[in-house]
Amino acid sequence: MLIYMLATAMTVAMLIATVFGLHQEADRVRAKANTKRFEGFGVRKPYRHF
């Protein structure tokens, strides 16, 4: 019985961690898209991945 309770607790913890990680990743992508949207009236530079 103890094994099942530990397995359930670990499963719930991993699901919560996954949801939290996906939320942070979505915020990061959204922030990057919002800052990339308008760069002024100058020459557009190609997007570089760092």
C-alpha cells in the first residue's frame, strides 16, 4: 500500500512540474514574440538564434 501511495505522489508531482514547465515555456515564447513584433523603421536585421 505504501508503494502505491508513493507512486501516486510522484506521478502527481511530475504532472504539476510538467504543467509548470509548459507554462514558463509559453510565457518565454510569448514574450519573445511580443518584443520581436516591432523593431522601428530602420533596416530589418535577420533573426539570429543564440
